[in-house]
Amino acid sequence: MRVLRLPEELASVLPSKGVGFVPTMGYLHEGHLALVRRARKENPFVAVSIFVNPLQFGPSEDYERYPRDEARDLGMLEAEGVDLVFLPSPKDFYPEGYATYVEVTGPLTERFEGAHRPGHFRGVTTVVAKLFHLLRPERAYFGEKDYQQLVVIRRMVKDLHFPLSVVGVPTVREPDGLALSSRNVYLTPEHRKEAAKLYQALLAAREAARAGHSVDEAEAAARAILDTIPDFALDYFAIVHPGTFAPLEDWVPGARALVAGRFPEVRLIDNLEVYP
Ligand code: PAF
């Protein structure tokens, strides 16, 4: 496994085709490994990036304290048979004078995560566009856990004619349903237990949909659970169109329930397809 840190070193080691690429911010868990394993199965060459991207963190967010463990991450990737790890420093990736940004505009990035984290998606699309240029993948792998991010990246890839397929990989969950996230380590033991209710709320919406209830009733069923979580400030719960993120009045195929909110120590997000 090669480990490279400078953008200009990549070209000489990358094959001209067959690259499967998994972008990450490190502190890897089984959710990341599901992306890597899928990439390993589908591509002759697998590249992973580890970069905590300062551009996608707001000024009051957790950029400085975001968990990092390079040695552990590299050990895990080596064990998965990864070919190349790209691990740039912020100053090599965004050198002094850096002034170019990639932005998907409109409702897709203005709602939900976009409304609660101004500038977040601009940071994500900028880093991912740069990584696509540097790694030139044929396939790139993203978790469905950040579902809005996945849809925003698909939009950017289409709009900018990137010659690659974006592959969405299902969310990996703890046995009690909590979606895996590098930020789960911040949770206090008490809030860790309560955090499973986010998934229970999503399941309640899906059960209501399956039982023939309306979108409003499904939303009410989910909110009834979310309301019982102590110390949890809900940012949003919504049932939306899976492609446009427009809130729904009636069911459409693939309707997706989204939830996000904050315990004092950490913000959590999750989502689930609730209507087939
Ligand atoms: O999902 C993430 O971990 C990040 O947003 C990504 C895609 C690696 C870009 O920094």
C-alpha cells in the first residue's frame, strides 16, 4: 500500500483506468470499511483519501477536535488490501492564495443540512471535485448516511461531466440501530443509549407508511419518539422527495425520512427510505 501526501505525487502511481475511490475524513469505522470493501470488489485499483477538510466546517463546528488517528486508519486500510492512500496536509491541499470553489446552488444545498450548516456543501463539493481531478476514479463510493451529500455530489458529477459513477452504499448501524459515525465517540454513555431513538423514529415513519398512513401521520409518529429524547434539540425531521429534497405532502417512490439534531456534545444525522 502506497501512502502519498503531496498532490503532485499522485499522477506517477495511478493507473490510467480502473480506479475505485473512497474519500474519507479518517477515524475509520465499519461504515468506511463497507465502502472500501465494495470498491475492492468492483475495481482493480483502490484509492482512499484521508483529509479532514477545513472548508466544510463552520466557524463554530468541531474542525479542531474532529477525531484523528492516522496510524490506526492506515493499519485498517492495509488490512483491506487498499492500493493507495492519499493523506494531504491542509496547506498542501489549499496552498496560500487558494481561491477556487465548486458550488451546487439552489434548493438541493439550501435545505436541511445546507440551512443548518452554511457553506458546508460548498466545502464538500470543492474538496470532492479536487479529489476527483487528482485521483481520476472510474467509480467513487459514498455512504447513504449523508444522503443529502450523496445527492449533491451526484448533481455536481452530472453538471460538470465528471467521467465517473457515484456509488451509494447503505448505512452501517450498531446493533441498536445507531448509524455509525466518527462523531459517535463524543456521546456520553447516557446520550449514546438515547441516540438509538433517531433510528426508532425513522422506523416508526416507515411502519406508518407501510400501514397506509399519510405523510403527515408518518411524520407525527416519528416526532412522538424524537420528543421523548432528553437533552436533544431537533434541527429537523422531514419526509422528502429522494432526488430533489422537496418536502412531501403525498407519498412518492423512494420517499426519504431525514432527521438531524444535537445533544450538547455532538450533532447527529440519519435518514431512511420509508416508502418503497
Ligand atoms: O463524508 C465525508 O466524510 C466527507 O464529507 C467527504 C466526502 C470525505 C469530503 O470531505
